[in-house]
Amino acid sequence: MNGLLNAMKTTLKLPGLQNCPIADVLYIEGKSNYSIIYIKDAKPITMAKTLKKFESQLRLHPFLRIHKSYLVNQTHLSEKGINEGNMIELRNGNQLPVSRRKRDLVKKSI
């Protein structure tokens, strides 16, 4: 078990930032073969990497796929849950869409 914890990365290598703590990543938005990483207290960073690859890379961290285009860090979700417009709110006030298929999974995870 200790080997697994030691092997778990705590930072992401992003252009313009040496090592970004994974805990600072609010969410990642996928756009075709590119992803936009939204980071706490920093400008968004665009990378030529698919959302599916980020999802695989972050599988040991508290990230949740809430939509075909969004992977969200659960530690930054507000406690309000999903509103009537199928949107979920982050603690910073940003709102992200939740797909109908992922709605039940997101409700269980909050």
C-alpha cells in the first residue's frame, strides 16, 4: 500500500508552470484533441492532450467525469448539489454542466 501512495503523483507538468499541485486543479475541459486546465489562482492552460488521457492519468485522485467535456476535482465542488438546469457549482462560483447520464453518479459522489 505504501508503494502505491509513493507512486501516486501529486503534481502535473504543465506548460508555463514547473509543477502544478493536482489539488489546485479545479477542472479540466475537453475540446476535441485539446484540454483546458483551470487552476486555482492562475490562468487556464491549454494542452494538446485529450480529456480521456487526463482522466486516466488522474484516476487515483478525486476527479469525476461529469460530462463528456468536463473532468472536475471533487474537492472543489460546493455542497449545493445539482440544480434544476443540470449544473453543478464549484466553491469559487463557477458552474459546470452535468450530463443526464452522469447525474446519478454525481449525486452519489457529492
